[in-house]
Amino acid sequence: MSQDVPLAVLTPHLCRRYSSLIWYCLDANLTKSALFYAERYFVLDPKNHDARHLYATALLQADQPHSAYRLVNLPLEARCTGCVDVAAKCCMKLGRHRQAREALETCLRDHTYVPSQSMNARTAKAFPDEAILCCHAGNTALKGNLHESAAMSYRQALALNPMLWEAFEGLCAIGDIPPVENLFPVRSLPERRSGDGVTSTSIPVATGAGFFTPDTGNGGNLFRGWKPMDAPPGPRDSIGTTDSSFYGEPSFQGPIRASRSQPTTLAVQPPAVRPLSSADEAGPVTKKLRSTVRQRTAPPSSAAADTHLKPSKSTGILPVASGPGLTGDRTKSSKARARPALTIANIFSSSGRPAQNTAASSRSHAVGLGKPATGAAARRSSRLQSGGSKIAKTVRDRRRVTAKTRSQSHESGAEEEPGGTELPAFVPTSPVAQNAHSESSPPPSGIWTAEQEQAAQEAYETELADYHIYEVMRKFASAARAMALYNCRLCLEELETLPAQHKRSASVMAMLGKAHYELGQYPEAERAFEAARNLEPYRLWDMEVYSTLLWHLQRNVRLSFLAQELLSTDPKSPQAWIAVGNCFSLQKEKTQALTCFRRAAQLDPTCAYAYTLSGHESIDEDLSKAINFFQSALRADARHYNAWYGLGTCYMRMSKLRLADYHYKKASQIHPQNAVLLGCVGVVRERYGELDKALELFSSAIEYSPENALVRYHRAKILIAMKRYKEAVQDLEHLRDTSPEESNVLFQLARVYRLMGDEVKFAQLLAEVRDVAPKSAGKIRKLVETVADVGEETMDEG
């Protein structure tokens, strides 16, 4: 985002753009996309009631009435009638019908309330566009485990409309995520326009080719797709049609419509045809536009031309001079070549032209379009022979030079001027620059009027608002992609690059907590989830991860309180029952925990985490039952690495090393930076006798998670088996410092010193082992009797 533009200048334009985008997603039933942008809008200014109403409406549509009601349930001095209206809808959703009636009566008593921008009248399409259909097709394919079809549909949706956040989340769920630079290319910062010239691209037009970019099929010409107003509208080939201004679309990429209470000065208007000039002989018709600059014109030859042909400031065309010079007959020698009459009106120009222009337009249009060239020439000759004036001579002199270099439009059906040559089509740089002058006025002097400067500034700020939303979405996409690929460190780095307002949102805190949780950084994850709960107390999403985190941290009281809060918020949510099951599991009540996990799976059959936790609760009692739970989790989500890990653990306990190795590797491929998974693969390699590969895997795991004690302990045992005692002592001493009460670490350290011949340290450590674990006396006696390796387990390689 540009640093030289203060946020206060951008806020009104950001409000309009966010409002348009959120309603586009809500009308299309893309709830996740609407929630994403509504939260982005709300965190920019929490005191903005328009943003508050939109965010509450999105939460209400996402079946989160408690969170929505909290947003609009403000004190009386801070509450508006719009908040009361949304609160009434929330109360009806929650079954609080008496409160809903009171809220509606409050709305009826306020007759002076002016609705906010997002609550005004708007235009919505009855049938969704192609991008929305592709996104819905991807959602249904993902639920049906048709991942290839889902990925294809999501990519098509993003190609047509890159602002569909739900399509990108679908690609993240599949795991087939192209780089963010390919899905959302970097866009240049808009430049400010000035009267000296155009310093940036044209005002953005909604097309399927990209985010506010001209359609490539038109070769960059915004006028080429335009149709006359009297022509019947034909079918649209795609949403990338450049004439989308004639079809009402609630798309964020479409032009801003006045129907959503937006100023008409900000609306991207349909490309206007240039004003007609004296060379146009058949009235106001569509003409070929030129890509080069206009041919220079001859200066006026008399003072009369300066008096009667002075350009109009409002429209940029020549006003009609009331007098016999234009209304009476004009006399000219019959030997003189007939010149086209001066056309003074343009029905497509601005409505602020003088009344005589409108009258001249009616006369010009009454002549008829597409007549033979001879008839038109005869009419012109009769007018020219009927009378003469200085003005007619002046106009003829002004046009003599340009008539030889111009040609009539091919669509007008009129003959070309003798000696005229056809020029390339004119490509306008912007509507402001296009309307600054006409064909019959002299070239612009580089000085804009106040209205033109204001319009250019409005267009620039609108483009800057679009750029801001697009860049924020790209930053979130980078973080979400890293999180989906379990590149948690990169995800944390991407989250640090977000603007300060967005860092303080509940969804960012929840993503931060999940990233720390996957890295095994449990205290940091706990703080992040607590911050998310403070920002949104009734939040249900991601709370199953938070409850499992509290289970790992053995926070019994906090876990019980969280389970009760979630259950009171929504007793039909799977997150609430998973939290209750974790609470029972922490209290060693496995039967009750398994019942809660099954209840969560019944409420949401696509919740893979409920099946996974059921498998972990059953793994100590019935391995076959646990395998069935893990397989059900994979049917719900093939990228749920916890289920692959659970299957590997089951087969490891069944001494089936080949199957265990396969499932551990699948889990490690999904989450390549998980130290526990790499350690499990290393354990299998160790059982196969491949010590070098096992040592490499353990070393990689320690690089990802230096504080993982289990992996470091396994590496120390591998180093002892490879007789690399000094390196083993370093790992064991590190574990002794971090876990001084762990008897196995002390025992292995004593064993290493015995093998190295240090009897003093060997005796000291054995004494510590007796104090920490008195029951290990037999194990110590055996170690004293022999120096050979003891306690090595053997496993059938099945």
C-alpha cells in the first residue's frame, strides 16, 4: 500500500469496495469468502457501523448467531437502528422471539434513521456468474472426494475472479496449491493522474482476464466491445466481456453502481463515443476509434470563428450559435465542392449541454442513418447553396486540412472524404482525458478543470482501494498456503508482514496458534488461542485444536471450562463435543471420551479429527477398532496426517514394519517438518538395521524441533549403537539438563560412561538412578555385571 496516501483518504473508497465485494459473496452463498472480507473490513475501523453490520450479517449467514449478536449488542449510546435490526435477526435465529419483537418495535419508532451504505438498495443477479458456478462445483467435488475435479473447478473460478477466497481455501484443503505469484500476480501501484498527462493505465474495467484489467480479446481497446444503445443485447460470451456495464452484476470486479448508494462519480461508466464533428454526415453513430493522437487542426481564420465557435467548458464540444448563420440558407458557388454540414449534437454526450445542442441533435438525427452517399451529398449541397455567412466559410477553412487525413466510420455507411486516409482506432487513456476535448476543439492545453481534477482523483483513490484489498488478500493467501503445506515457520513469517490492524483479528490469532501448535511450541500456541478467544468469545472454529493443546499441556481446569462454554454456545457443533471428549480423556475416562468423539462424528460426518481422536482412544484396547476409525478419518480427509500416523502406530504395535513404514512416510510427506513423524520413520529404519538412515532422519527432526526430547533420546541410542560415545554424551547431557527426573536418560548416560571407562561418573549416575527410580534396582544390577548391551528389544519384520 502506498505510504504517501493517508488512510483517512482511502477509508471511504475502501468502504465502498469492501461493501460491494461482501454482498457479492453473500448473494452467491459463498459464506467463507464473505466472512474473510467482512473481517478484513471490520478490523480497519471497528467503530464503523457499516462494517459492523456487514460482519454480523456474514456471521449470521455462517450459522454463528452468538458472535453476530455480540457485535451488534452495543450500549444504547453507541447503538444505531441498523444494529438493532441485525440484533433482531440474531434473536430470531437464537429463538429469543420476545427480544426480537422488542428490537423490531425499536426500529419502527425511529423514523429518522438513514440506513448505512451496505443496507441500502442494491442489485443482485438471479443467476450466478461463471466464477461462482465453478466455485460451487469445486465445493461439491471436494465433499465427494473428487480432488482432481475440485482442483480444476477452483482454478477456473480463480482465473475468472481472483477475489473468490473460498476457491483458494478449497485448493488449500486439497493440497494442490500453485504458487501465490501464479494465482495472484503482483500488480503495480496505481499512479496519480494530473492535467499534464496520464501517468498510469486506464481506469480499471471488470473483465475475466484479471483484477480490473482490460480484456485481452479486445487488444486493450475498451471501446471495441461496446454496442449501440438501440441494438438488442446479445448473449454474453463470458464474464470477461468489456460491456459489462450494460448488465447489472453484483460483482466486486464490476463497476460501482449507484444502486448501492455509491456516488455516481465513482462508477466506471460505459465507454463513451467521441463527440460528432462536422465531418460526420449521418448523425450520431458508432465510429472507429483511433489509437494515435488527433490530427492537428488549422487555427481559426477570422474573429467570427473565435466568437461563435468557442469550445464549451462543460462538454468540450462546439455550442450552437443562434443566428441566421446556422439556421438560415447559405449561398455558395455551384462549382465549389460540397462540404459536410457542421454537426453540433451528440446524443451520447453529457446531459449538461445547452438546449440548442439538443435541438440540433434532433434535427441531425431526423435525417436518418445509413442513407446512400449521393442523397446525403445532395442535401448538403442544397443547404450550402441556400445562403452564406462568415461562419460557414470559417468552418470550411477550419476543416480543409483535417478532411484530407480523416475517413468516415465504416459502420456509418457514408462515403469518405476525397483524399482521406483511414487511421488506426483511437484507444483512450481514461474517460477523463477522453472527455476533455472533442474533434472540433483545439488540442488540450494541459490544464484540467476542477471537475476533471476531482474525477481523476476519485478514480485514482478507487484504484488505490482496489490495490489495497488485492494486496491484503495476497498476503493472507501466502500465509494460508504455507499453513496448508505445514510450512509453519514460513506461515509465521508471512503473518508478521500483515498490516497492524489485521494482526489483531481473531482469525489471524487462531492461525498463529495452529502454526505454533504444529511446531510443538505449546506455550506460544496457548497464548495465541487465548487472544483469539478474547477477541471473539463465541468462536467455534479451530477450538478443537485448542482443546487438544490444553490436553497436551495437562490443563484440566481450563479444558473443562472451554468444553462447557463451547457446549453452551452451540450444543450441535462438533468442536464442542471434541472438547468434552478431550476433557474426559485427560481424566482417563476413555469410555466417556469415546462416546463424545462419536457424537462429534455424528454431528459432522466430514470431521476427520473426531474419527482420529476416537482411534487414539481405542488404540490401547482394540487395534482393529482403532484401524477402522483411522481409515474413516482418511475417507473424510485424505490429508489428515494424524490418521496416517495413527495407522502407522497400529501396524508398529502389530510388528508389521512394512505397513508401519508406509503410513509413517505418508504422514511425513504431508507434514514434512514434523519432528515426531520423522522420528517414527527413523525408528522403523532402526528396526531394519539401517542405522545411517535412521541417524540422518533423527538429525533432521532435531533441526526442525531442537526441544523434542524423544527424538534426541532416540538419536543418542543410535549413536551408542554406532559407538560414537562423545556425541551420544552431548545429547544425553542436554536431556539431563532439561529433564533431570527422567530415569531412562540417567541410565543411558551411566551406560555410556561405563563403555568409555569412566567409572567415577558411572557410579555417580547409578546413585542418581536409584534415587529417581528405586524400582530399577534389577536393571542396575544387570548393568554392573556386564558391559554388553542390555535391554535391546527384537521385533518380527512382518
